[in-house]
Amino acid sequence: MQHKIYFTPGPSQIFYTVEDHLKSALNEDVMCISHRSANFQAIFAHARAELSKLLNLPEGYDIYFTSSANEVWERIIQNLVEKQSHHFVNGSFSKKFHQFALDYQKSSTATKVEDGGDFKDLSVPDEAELISVTLNETSIGYTFPIEKIKELRAQNPDKLIALDAVSAFPAIPFDLNLVDTAYFSVQKCFGLPAGLGVWIVNQKCHATATNLEAKGHITGSYHSLAQLKAQGDKYQTPETPNILGIYLLGKVAEDMNRRTARQIQNDTSYKAALLYQAISESNSLEPFVESKECRSKTVVVAKVNDGNEAILKSMTEKGWIVGKGYGSYKGDHIRIANFPVHSKEQIEQMADFLTKQ
Amino acid sequence: MQHKIYFTPGPSQIFYTVEDHLKSALNEDVMCISHRSANFQAIFAHARAELSKLLNLPEGYDIYFTSSANEVWERIIQNLVEKQSHHFVNGSFSKKFHQFALDYQKSSTATKVEDGGDFKDLSVPDEAELISVTLNETSIGYTFPIEKIKELRAQNPDKLIALDAVSAFPAIPFDLNLVDTAYFSVQKCFGLPAGLGVWIVNQKCHATATNLEAKGHITGSYHSLAQLKAQGDKYQTPETPNILGIYLLGKVAEDMNRRTARQIQNDTSYKAALLYQAISESNSLEPFVESKECRSKTVVVAKVNDGNEAILKSMTEKGWIVGKGYGSYKGDHIRIANFPVHSKEQIEQMADFLTKQ
């Protein structure tokens, strides 16, 4: 049987260098070393440095490691929101983050639009301390237009803005100065095994967390922002972390820097254009997101006339594992990941196939 | 250079089958598959089944996966303690858990004894809802006697008992019926890469968490016990978890079952006896924990007259990586892990070396 290619929107195909890096990890005893050793500090520092370069991290922004993007949602609510956050909800993941805030008994609000539709109203309640924006809704392939994030930034100079960059970074270019905090998990565009989240915060976030602590709020224990910073300043973590995950992230970020973020982003645009072109030429497919500027470049979602069963079967026969629709769209959508690991050749073959459907 | 052997008390030497299982994981696309796929459910079910067998899990006890034992501390406080827990503190890790409870603004109390000393007073405040016991204090090599846990159980039929089994399971035999919840991380006795915690709970824990939720308490979001159960009942997890970690845990637990828990536990006792015998014969070493029944079999801690610098240097020259003392004992103790991966031959050589010190 031919080997499979995973076009699933995360976990997805692992980056092509991961296997070699796993071998190096074994040779370098990465799975044995103490998280309080100088060896670990070097791994932490390397991952931070390579990510900083790849994401063009602005001065004053820090990088911390958590176990998932889900965990970052929780830590943001605990550390950066006293009473109210406001969430732009256009899909299942942005909705979940809003739910996390409600679970933590915040009076959080949301602007919801129909799935696949665009946000017309960018107003935010005065009381909201933090605004949540999802750059790339993995569930339905919706991209929040960067121009609108700029507008939110300009209109809300005193509020924090949190960016969900899951399945976007580093394939989608973004100026981190536009937000105060951003986060992602590594099993999407980085092509790494799941079990690691990356949390980026600026000094305004640190000040907010310090202020909440001073007011007597519970900010979490080992993964409060203060604890992450106290240890992170020494290139360490509060707990024994996913050391292998941090090592692999540093290595793959280094590989990506060698290719350059710009090249990865240009390739992503080119491959996405091929896929959407093919979908528009197909007789049985159409893009789920109407507005062209809101169509995700990394998670291409198409509606399938008469359901996705037949097309998924044909794809599986070719060795292509493609995502079903998310949630209620399970039987009606296909979701095709267009991540840095997916080569132009693979995407050209996929586009060729889609055109004929 | 000869290859190193890690006798550090976690992370430690990886179990000798891990490298092969990593290769299988690559062949089986474990790092690519969706956490909502049947493949993942099979991995989850396998890990649970093998662990259940290895730990002799009683009827009605469930196993869930978190990112670390630190996370389990937090989830226990959120889900199982309304106002007060009581902590038996004899070392840094039991102390940390007490601190987590205080961070979450509980009125938690503690019985503290001098490091290395034994608990004489087992009384627990009436108001405490949960009692925390650390079976094996990794920081100072102290083992909480099982007879005393039985006494606590008999005297406190209405309270929950939480067992910290980090660096104990599966090398130390334990009847889980004696406690309501237990937890460990995998980078100790299981010899696995760090980044995964295992949380065992019984039905009384589920009932407690349900009751706290009904009362309006915050029980966490994605990793509330209710969410872990809702997904766990389907062999799934709320978030995209450390799939590779769960896979490796299932495989290594299977390997250990082949050897049998009893054999592993017998070997652990034999090897521990060798190490303590050697320490008592040495001129410059003595066991840190006075009471013989309280000396840990898996983390053997010795005081070194005139400091540990010279002995650690000699050990490093032999390729043996041994733990320094924890915290304030950094320069005075050595900590030698005696985990299932450490063979009788390796421990015999270590004992031989220690005798001559």
C-alpha cells in the first residue's frame, strides 16, 4: 500500500524533518535530561530564539510553553480577565473560548455571525477588558481579515487583544504588534506531534496579571503567568514539561527559518490559490466561506453537493487523508490542510483531482 | 565516550523499549492521526487497559490523561475540594501541592514534619474534605508507610484520600482501594519522555465534582473532571492531547505487564536493598531518611559527608548521571533512581562503587 499523506487540519502530516530530529533527540538523550539542567535551558532558549525569528517577535514580547492551545484559553481567562472578555465568534473554536470564559464565571460577551459569514459590526462593549479574535477558524476555514484587526486595535487602545493563531502561524504573515497576546498549538502548521501549546504575551499582559494577583484573584497555580515568567526568565518551566516537544519545535522552527517565513507564506498563498481555483472549477464543490478575503489559506473548506462520502472514499483510495466537516458539517464539508509540510507537487495533484469532481 | 546512564530521579533513563516504540509510532502515523479518529480511540483504550492491568485497578476506578502531575494537583483542588484539604508534608513536592491549594484560596491545612522524619500524628481536621498523602517523596526519598495510609483510611471514612504516586507506580505495590484518587507522571518509573500525567479517580470523586459543579463552583474548563469523563467514556480527550505520549505509555505498560508488576516490584526491592546496604557500608555516605520503613525504594537518597562534588564527579566519569540533592540539599545529597529500567547489573555496579566511598 502506498504511504498515506495527511491533509487533515491538525494533527496533520508531520514536518518532513521530524523523523531525523527524533533520532537526534535519542542520540542527545533529550528524553532523559532533567528539566533543571543546563541542557534543558539550552533547548528552551533555542526554541524561543528560533520562534522569535520565525514570527518576527517584537521587543518586549515573551514566549512560554503550555500543554495545548486549550490550556492557553484557560490561562488567558485566569490571568488577563477580571470580569469580562469579548469574543468574535465565527465557528466552533472561537465559540469554545467564549464558553471557557463563561465556565470561569466571567460576564463575557460575544459577537456571533452565521458560520462562514463576515463580521460587519466591530463594536466591543466598554466593559470588556480583552477582545478575542480567531485569525483562522480551523472548524470552517474562516480567516479574520487583518484590516479588521487593525481597526479593532485602533478603536480599543486600552483593551487587550488576544489572537488565536492556531493553524495560522507561521504560514500566515502577521504583525504581532497588533495584539497583546497570541497562541497556537504545534500539531497544525508546524507539523509536530500534539501536546504542546505556545503562548506569546507582551508587557501589558504581565502588568494585567500582576494587577489581578494584587487584587486577590486566582490566576492559576504552576501555570499562572507570574510563574511562567519567573521560570521562563531562567529558560525553565514551572513543571517538568514536554521536553521532547520543545526540542522538536526549536528544530523545526530552525528548519523553517532556513526556508524563511516569507517563502513559507508565499508558498502557502500560491498553494491556496490553486486549491480554491480547483474548487471553483469543480461541479460538485464550492468554497464554504463566501467572502474571498475571509477564506482561510491554511484550512481550505469546501461544501460538497450530495455529501462528502464519495469524495472522501476516492481520496482515501489515493492515500490522502482529508478532514471531514467539523461538528454539524461532518457529512457536508471537506477540510483540506494546506500547511508548510504539504508540497506544491502534492497540492497540485490535489487541485487536479478537485477540478475533476 | 561511553554512553551515559541516567540514574536521575525523573526525567531518567528512558525504558529500553522506547526507541523501538518510537519507530513503530512513525510507521503507524501516530503523530499524524486525528484525536477524534478510531485509531486514537484504540490507542487510548489500549493505554487504559494495560495500565489497569499493571496497577490492578479496582472496579469503578477510571483513568484520565493530563499534561503533568502538577496539572493533576490543580484539577484535584478545582474538582474535589470545596473549602479545605489536609496535606501530609514531608518534602518539597507534598509542600508544593499544599501551596497549590492555598493558591486556589482554599483554607487548606498541613501536618509537617522535619525532612526525613516520620509522621507520628495522623489526625486530620474535621473540616478537611480531602487528605493528601505522598507515597514517595522524590525530593528526599521518603516513603509514606502503607500501614499509615490504612490507618488514615479507617479513621476518615467520609473524606477523600489523594495519593501522589509519582516515582512510585508501578514499582511499589499499592492497593488502590485504599485511596479515592491517585496520580503520577510518566517520566519517572515508566521511563517515558515527560509531558503526560495520569489521573486515577473513583466514583466518589465523580460524585464530589458533580456536587461542586451543582453548587456553582468553578471546576476548570476543558479539564474539569466532568469533561474528562464525558470524553474519556468515548476513549477520547477534551483537547488534542499528547497522543504520542499516550501511545508510548500503553506500549511500555504492555512491556511491563509481560514482565509482570510483581516481578518489577520484587526486583525494585532487591535492587534497593543492595543500594542501602552499600550506603551503610560506605564511610562517607549515610541514608538521609532515618526510619528504615520510610526509605524510598525507587529514589535512594544519601547524605554525603563533606558535600557531593567529588562523588558526583567520579560518577560522571563513569557515565552515570545521578541526581543532586533537591532544593537546600543541593550540595549535600545524592539521589539515585532505582526505576524499572535500571537493571540488576547496573545497580550491582553502582552498589559496588558506593561501598568503596
